[in-house]
Amino acid sequence: MPSRELVVLGSASQTPTRRRNHNGYLLRWDDRSVLFDPGEGTQRQLLLADASPTGIRHICITHFHGDHCLGLPGILQRLSLDRVAHPVEVLFPASGAAYFDRLRHASAYQDHLDVRPVPVAADGPASTGGPFAIEAVRLGHDPETFGWRVVEPDGIRMLPDRLAEAGVHGPAVGVLAATGVLDLADRTVRLEDVSAPRKGQRMAFVMDTGMCDAAVDLAAGADLVVCEATFASADHDLARRYRHLTAADAGRVARDAGARRLVITHFSQRYPDVRVLLDEAAAVFPDVVAAEDLARVPVPTRRR
């Protein structure tokens, strides 16, 4: 099973359908997970997807429309019930703090969870210190909306043939990686002699926005972009009126950002068959997946 993948928990927009739950997207990233925009029913969708909630370390809310946040109380209470020991950050627009407070304490329960609110008021890093950073970019929607970007720092990868040639093996490899230099009996081996740069991976979450430069900036260089595609081009006027994207817009965001893989989602109920949306996005950007509830989409392997 891929160690980095997107689990689609819901892919509808304002109104759920028989086949599509309200929003919910779980990014599994090695031993931890990021949950984006938990709408109603997210807790049950996790069960149906066979995806454990206990690895969730961060919950990112783009904005406080109900289809993007009404599942938050159930998720927090479930993590508390499971006695999750690690802290859980909840990132959200600072202008919606009153809504967060209401959702955080929506009903009576025994609260055993270390919830750490992170209200965000400006673009930039919002969570740092772990194996990845989470960055915020303000998008074009009302109420105030932030898109999110998961950014792994650049690193190095060891080159086995160079290590063998240098006579470095076993625990010595770890010492060299940690210190940058290793003194052997007859020579000194430097880290740059036996390694190559490794570009960190990126995932972008572009949800509920009109077409804007900020959406492209958010997705810049991303390995995986999850992007709303609420409307087809035939309903372009509706998309502009309500500050949403068409599927072709989503394709343009991924193309102009130099992204690698696009997942379109947040589909209006007016499209029982989303093939029209998939085809429109694919005409602009070839590596595109139309989200289906409970589907798993791998993050592309590292660039070489």
C-alpha cells in the first residue's frame, strides 16, 4: 500500500447525493495524516474507507461553509474517544474563529484530546516543525478562504554505488548522513561525494475559489493537486457568480502551476455523470483523476 496517498472521503459540493458524501479528504503521509475539510459524515466515511483516524495530526479547514466543516465536531470527539495521545492542530481562517469555537464545543462529551487551534490571518507557513510544513494561501471566495499546501523540505538521497566505492556501509551510513563527514582509516568521506539532492514532495489543496493567480501560486510545483471543479464550462456564468472553478479552470490551474497530478472534486449535484468534467479537465491537463468517494489516489513517486 502506498505510504503517501489521498483517500477521498467525500466529493460532493453543497448538497450530497446518493453516491457522493459531503467533502472530506485524508492525506496519508508516511506515519501521519492530514484531514482536509471534514463535512458531515466524515467519521463514517473513514470507516467505510478502512482508514484509521488515529494518525490524524492536522485538520485543515479552508472556510466555514457547512459542507467543509460540519463534520469537525464528530472527528474531534472520535479522536478524544480513542484517547489519541498526540496533539492535533486545527488550522482555519482566523476570521471564522467564532465558528470554530462553536464546532469545537458543539455538544457535551468528555474531552481528552489535545486540540491546538491555529487561526490563520495571512499567507505563509502555518504549521512547521514536523516532517513537513503546512502553508496557507488566501483564495478568491466568500467567506474568507485559505488553500493549503503540504511541503516536505528538500533533502538528499544516498547513492549505493558511491557508498560501496567509498567503503561506507552499515551504521556508518547514518553517521555520515548526520554529520556530513566520515573519517575512515585512510581517507575522509564527505556527504556530497556519496549522495545527490532529493527534492521534497508537495501537495496542494485548492478548494472553493474563483479563478485567480493565488490558486496557481498555491499549486506551483505540486506533485498532487486536489482542486475543486464545481461546474462544467457550459455553466461558466454560474461559476463566476458564485466564485467557483469549472473543470477546465482546474486543468488550467494544474497546467500553469507545473503540477504533476490533478484530482478534481467538489462536484455540483447537477452532474450525475462527472465524465463531462473529467473530459474538460483532461483536455487541458492530461494526468487528471475525477474523485470518487472512498477512492485512493497515490501521490506520484519522487522526481528524479
